[in-house]
Amino acid sequence: MPTLTKQSWSFMIGSTLFAVGAAVAIWDLGSANLTNVLCFIGAWFFTTAGLMQTILSGAPTKAVDYGTGRMFRAVWLAAFIQSVGTLLFNVSTSGALAARSIHAQEQFVWNPDAGGSVAFLISAAFVYVAYFRDRDTLWEPSQSGWWGAHINMLGCIAFGVSAVGAFVLANGSVENANVANWGTFIGALCFFFSSAIALPQLGWNRRNST
């Protein structure tokens, strides 16, 4: 059965694999194929965590006394959109192992990578909405969930910057390999710590009904 602890550990393992994969590229510790394999495996841990997060987030909608009478819950939207992003990273990391042409790199590596990064950014925005609906504030530095939300957003921004750096040029090279690798490395560390923060308490996720 999915649990919040299993979800957090899955994100942490996936983040570690992404960080190590990026470190291999940054400090030339191995081949590009090693980086691709580590990120490929890490993406599957992300996808597993994203699926558990969506299941644990509860019903997609809730009854309200205005409009159509129902509204989407921000916490579910955050989980679902992030889960879609993890699936896109699966496509991207799989493509990185198999792509043998510039067109394939564009279509099956960069496009889903960029799409996954956008999905993560949108998801992070809904995390703020969910937190505000639950706590009636966006300024609560004494709460670990507040720190987790901000660190998660920093990770999503870093992954977005990485996608910009990984843009495939006409000659098959990327726009800026250093930006791509460091963005992945920093983003992965942020996701690791935002998930680790949740482990001791996991409180606001459990209480949230927004």
C-alpha cells in the first residue's frame, strides 16, 4: 500500500540517482551513458513516488457552495500534474538511451524533458495554493511543510533551467551542457531535501482537504 513515507523515500532515491548522474557529467566521472542510465532509473523512482502521491492526495474534487458546486482540490492538482511530469521524464530518459539522430534527440529527449519541467513548475505553484488553503498563510517559516514547499519550488526552477541548457541545437549539441548538468544536480538535491523534510512529520499533507 502507498504511504507517505514510501513516497518520500522514492523521491529521495530518485533524486539521488539524478544528482549522481549529473555529478558524473559535471566532474567527468564516467561516460555519458552512465549518466543516462542513472537518470533513467531515477525517473522510475520519481514516477513511482508521483503515482503514490496522486493516490494519497485523495479525491480530485470537493463540494463547494458556489459555481458548479464542485471544485478541483489544489493538493490533488499538484500531485497529478507532478505525476504527469514524472512520466514525461520517463520518456526523456528512455529517449536519451536510445536516440541516435538529432531529430530523435529533439522529439524524444528534449521535448518531454521540457514538458516535464513545465509540469513540475505548475505543480509547485499548486503546492503553494494547497498550503495557503490549509494554513491561511504563505509565511510560516516555523513549519517544515513551508520549507518543503519552497525547496521544492527551487528544485522545479532548477530543473527548468536545466531544460533550457539542454536545448538541442541544429548540429546535435546542446545549448549549454554546464547549465543543463548543474540545473539537474541542484534540482535533484532540492527534491531530496524537500522529501527528507517531510519524513519526520508529514503533517500538513495528512490534514489537507483543499
